[in-house]
Amino acid sequence: MKRIIRDTCILSSLMIFCVFVISIRWVGMTDEIRLVLLLFGLSFVIATANYFLDEYTSLSIIAGYAVKYIVATCIVMLFGFIVGWFYKSNFWMAFIYVGIVLILAYFIDAVKTKRDIEFINSRIKDKTT
Amino acid sequence: MRIEKRQVEGQPLTVIIEYPKWNESVDNLIKKIGRMDITFAGKSEEREVSISIRDIYYIENVERKLFLYTKDEVFRLNVSMPEIESRIYDTSLVRISRTCIMNTDYLKEIKQIKNSHLEAVMDNDEKLIVSRKYLSDIKKMFRKEGL
């Protein structure tokens, strides 16, 4: 199942990439393409910030996600103001968007960490018995 | 492949490889054995000591100084962290945080402690902090060992 999901993600990424390249070549930069490219740009900035947070801080999972929430929200708000997604009346929406993404990421991370620990400990047990 | 072993007292551990023709498998085997015999030059109370990779429990960077820990001794290393990392490739040593490299051969358990921090307990009961970022690298190492 894991392999099917992984292959689906790879295939869909390739399809999006091909559709994008052909669309930009023949139709030009539409609003939809611009939006997706901006989302890629935003993801890159957030991923870079997360990388440095992971590398240079040693926080608990909850504290780590709290810091990431604040940093990512600030980035999304700033980015949103620059590219015109947010205005003074709706900037609070960034808190909701980032919150939902991070809550999902937190639960996936917590489950994955638990599974990884169980796997490592079971291998150590196998080795010693 | 035929494996022969015999005890020869008073001699260092010696591995002799006989092969009918040099090929990739022979090359890999020699490289693998070679990696088991990596040594680091450590310093302890002004004496220089050669420490085998098999005796290393962990290596830690404390205020830009590297220290190598065996079961009950500590040595100062005069190499950089990237240099160590390049030498431990495909061995049982793995990075567990920005400042620490651990030998998984002596790992007793990984625990999730208070505040969801991760802790590695070594077989001499020393405890090391594991960064979540490197947990998947430790897992990969055990997955590789299981093959």
C-alpha cells in the first residue's frame, strides 16, 4: 500500500509538471499556474525555515510544532501580503491554513516516530536474543 | 564461499581472503572487512591512543571540541565532525543529533521521554539525546542490518 501511495505521488507530480510545462509553453502564465508556482515558492521558504529549526533547536515535539506554527504563520502572512492573497480584513485566515496543515503533520509525525522507535527496539531485541 | 576459522594465540586478528578471480564481490568483501578495522587517534592525559571503531560508544562535539567515548574512557579527537562522518560510512556508527554520533552496536533502547524528547540508552546505561530528524537514519541502519 505504501508503495502504491508513493508511486501515485511521484506519478501525479510528473503529470502536474508535464501539464504545467505544456500549458506555460502554449497558453502562457495563467492565474492557476501562477498560484501553483507561488505555492511551490512558499513551500520552499517554509521548508528552508523548518530545516534550520530542526538543525539548530532541540525542542520537544509539541514545542517544536508550536515554534513552527508561529514561524510558518508569519511567513504565510508576509508572503500572502506581498503576492496579494491577504488583506487587512482576512489576514487571520493564515492562522487557520497553517494550523490545519501543522495539526495533520503533527499527528503523522507522532505516529511515525512511535512506529520507528518500536521498529528499532524490536530489532535490538532480536539481536540480543 | 567456504569459511574457515582457527584460533592462533599471540597473533593479531588476521583475515585471509582467497579468491579464484578478482571480482566485485571480492572487492566489496574486502571493503566491508576494512571498514570494521577503522581506528581513530585519540588523546587522553597526554598519551596518544589508537581506538578501534568497535570500541567506540559515541563521539560528541562539546563547544567545538570532539570527544570520543568508549565503555569507560574518554578521549579527545583532533579531527573534524565532517571528517569523522566521511570515515564512518557503512559502519555501525550513525549521527543522532547535530553534535553526536552513536555506535548502534551498543544501543540498548530508544525511549520517548518527557516532553516527547527522544533518548538513546546505551548498554552501559549512558543516555544520549536523539534528534527526531535523525531517527529515520537510525531506523535505516537497523533495516540494513536485518537484510
